[in-house]
Amino acid sequence: MKLTAENMDLKLRHTFTIARSSSDYANNVLLRVRDGKHEGLGEAAPQRYYGQNQDGCRRTLERMAPFLKDPDPFDLERVLDGLAKKFPKEPSARAAVDLALHDLIGQKTGLPLWKYWGLDRAKTPQTSFTIGIDTLEKVRAKVEEAQRFPVLKIKLGVQGDMEIIKEVRKLCPKKTLRVDANCGWSVKDAIAKAKILEKLGIEFIEQPVPPGQNAKLKRIQEKIGLPLMADESSLVPEDLPPLRGCVKCINIKLVKCGGLRAALKMVHTARSCGFKIMVGCMIESSVLITAAAQLTPLVDYADLDGNILISDDPYDGVKLDKHAKLLLPDRPGLGVRAR
Ligand SMILES: [Mg+2]
């Protein structure tokens, strides 16, 4: 199999701000893996927060080429385990390879991934649409723009964030609202803010405090009525058992865990721990988003809007119905094609 990686810069429709950072572009990497007449597509979304960047990620992918020399994409376990051992800190690059191999399997068998896995695509959830941190005036405009989405995820975790969420609730009294503090609160903040959020009818609170502090999550969860969801604290399957009693839900992302195969393992681990599950994303093109969507018949919530937050998605894949429910494509593999 022959591997080619290239930089893929995606432009955001609006500057995207969360508690710790702000960006106008997502600097991702597109991967093609060719095996004879078939080509599989993958994508990496390197994250500065996890010590990754675009050029480093592309070079890592090039260094992964020897692992793909034998032409058998069905040999997922051996290839991906080998990569995990050799490149433990590069889950985003490994996810790109994992996606491309799954896509190749689909091209070779003629089956869409959800069908290959035996999933019921009628069971996909709605996706939420994310509103980044901004001035009240801009938040109002973004909420207006997001009219077609019945579920919104509001980024919080900064000073004055209760004003933001109160304003959003006023603008859309009937919508399902979720919030994500992206590690921006203390235990005290989180407990106080959760009282307000509960009154506003929020569905759940994502990642109030930084990762590596499960005891703090536990203290918060024990004091509040709303469920907590772990995101930065739940990267890989091994993170889940210690989170029992600390949160009620977990957020799985392909670029955190290393791809679809690890994500499936995470789904099953999460279920055995009794967690509700969301599949989420970074700022990503339809390659990563459509791959993640293939898992969603297995989960409770989806937050797969990375491809909607950009203005120049080079790929076409998963679609939404009028209630923002994810519609999985019929095409083989990931089901994506160039626009
Ligand atoms: Mg999050």
C-alpha cells in the first residue's frame, strides 16, 4: 500500500473561541492510502493542546509508511497495534491511517462501513451545533444562524459565561442546550454554575475542570443534579473505568483515541461502565466527520458539526435531515467523495 499525506487547511466560518484558545483555520492533514486500483481516505486533525501540529503530523504519517507495506487493509489489528506501540503520542495521525484502512476495506468489499459493522443506520442521533465563545451580540447572531439545529452546544468556561447561556436560553426557550466549559472552571465555580444551568434546563455539562483531576469531577458530580460529561479526561478506553462515579457521560473523538477501531473499543468499555456516550469532533472536514458518524448508531448523542463550522469543506459525506439527524451515506467505506 502506498501512503500520501498532504496539508489540508480548513477555513472557519467564524473565529472559533473556546475557554483556552481561538482560531480562524484548522490545519489538518489529508491522507490517501492506495492499494492497487483502490484508494482509502483518512484525515488527521492535530491538536496544539495535545502537543501536535500539522507539519509534525504529516511527517509522522510519512514515517508510518513502512507499517503499510504489506498490501492487506483487512489486517487492521496488526497494523494499528504496531502503530500504537511505535507512535503512542500521535493518536491523530494514527486515526488518519485507521480511517484510510477502513475506507479501503469498504472500497474492496463494496460495503458502507455501517453495513460492514451490521449497524442500523436508522438509529443515528441528531447532531448538536456548537456556538463558540463570543460577545453577546455575536452569540445572538450565531444562534439566529443556527435556527435549523434543534440541539445547541454552547461553549462556556470564561468570565461572564452565565450571561451567555441565559441569553441563548432566552432566544431559544424550547431547544435542547448542552454546555462545554473546556476545563475553564474550579470545583466551586462548577457547583455554583450548575445550579443556574439546572434552572435553565440544560441537558449536561461537559468537562468543567482540567483532566487528571477525577476526584474533582467526583466532588462536583456528587453535589449537582445535572450529568457531567468527560471530554479532555476521556481520551482512550483505559481512561474510562477510573471515571466511574465521577461523570455520567463520556465524549469519544476519533483523533483523541486513534481512530474507529479504538473508538469501538471505547464504546463497549463505556457501556460496561454504565456511561452515556457522545461522539464528538474537532474542526474537521467531512472525511473525519463522516467516519465518526458511522459509529453513531451505537451512541446516545452526537456533536459532529466540525464540517459545518468550516466554509471550504473539500469533501462530501454524511448529511443531515431537517431535524439535524445524521444520514449515513450508501457509498462504500467511509462514504466520502471530493466535492
Ligand atoms: Mg469538549
